[in-house]
Amino acid sequence: MNSSLIDVSGSMLVVSQFTLAADVTRGRRPSFDGAAVPQLAALLYESFIKFVRQVGVLVETGVFQAQMSVDLTNQGPVTFICRSRPRRET
């Protein structure tokens, strides 16, 4: 965890995942109102991939907005739990 991807000559798999923007603070169904519109999301996705490649990282990608199955093996006993506070209404 003290070395960067570049330091260890690592590679990256980048797949689009709009469900990461889910708001699950109300009710039984997640809200995806916080996700970018598809046109902007595609631009951000492609821009990120281009940037990472420009700094010398080998990048494999998924297909934007496609249903994909991804198999992966994580290395290390690390788990991050991310929590968020409910948004304040303005």
C-alpha cells in the first residue's frame, strides 16, 4: 500500500459502473440521480482511460454501458468500507 501502480509496474482494468453513484439513504430502491448523464459519463470514462495510458500504465477496458461479467482475484487482506452521510437538502 506504500507503492503506486507505476512503482510496481502494475496494470489497470477500467469498467464503467454507474451503480457506484447509488444513493441508498431512502427507501428500498437506490436512486441514481447523482450519476452523470450517459454522454458526460462516456466522456469522463474515455478521458480517464486516456490519462492513465499517458502516464504509462497498461490499461484494459470494458465496454461503456455494456452488461459485463468481470472475474478478478484481489491480492491482500484489505477491505475498505465506504459510508456516506445523507445529503442535506438546500
